[in-house]
Amino acid sequence: MEIGVVLMMLVTVAVVIGVSVMSYKMLVNVRKQEALERKQAGAPERQLHPKIKQQQDQNNK
């Protein structure tokens, strides 16, 4: 009986470690893919609010 409990604990620990390793590998792949997508997309185009743009234009004169 005790051997069975020990074996079940070892199997459970092995499964948890295996799932953790698989999860980490998937996370690394997703991070690489997201970094590549961000790199390909380039910087997003941003527009200033008209009032702020007007203030900047006045300050630059």
C-alpha cells in the first residue's frame, strides 16, 4: 500500500514537471512570435490632438 502511494506521488510530480516544461516552451515560442510580429509591423502611427499640435506649432515659431 505504501509503495503504491509513493509511486502515485512520483507520477504526479513527474506530470506536474512535464506540464510546467511544456508550458514554458509554449510561452517562449509565443514571446518570439509576438516580438517578430511587432518588429514586422513597425512603429504605430500616432496623431496629436489638434489643440496640442497647434500649441507645438505656436511654440516652434
